[in-house]
Amino acid sequence: MPFKDALAKLVNDSGYRSQAIADPGLIDKDFDLSVEEYGALTQAARLSGVDMNALDKNLATATAAADTSCCCCCCCGESGIALRV
């Protein structure tokens, strides 16, 4: 189950977690997640105290540099999520 695997990796592997914050596209490369699953990971990051300003900045950079689209909800404050196209 990709979502459980991604969540477990982010929770249990601090090195991977730091890499994923610096390069949010890493999660997309390593796990095949739905938009809803990415949203759940974003909420988990927010609730666990991740610096969302750093994550949002790195995500914007990754989205601009890659062949991706950005899915975000300005109304609810969700962070952008880089997705493969």
C-alpha cells in the first residue's frame, strides 16, 4: 500500500524526511500516491510541525523545474502538490 509505505518512511526515517522536505518531488518519485493521499501527507506534515514555508518554497521550485502540474486549494490553504503529468 503506497500511502502506508510513504507515511511509514516519512515517520521512521529522519534522513528521508529531511530529503523530502528539501525535495518534495522525491515522494512522487518513490511512491504512486493519489492527490488525496498527497493532501493527507501535507496535513500530517502541518500537524507535526514541519516548516510549511520551507516546504512550500521547495515545492514551488520543484514544480517549476519539472514537467508537472500543481494542484492546490487556495480556499482551504492546502499546499501545492507536484504531480506527474
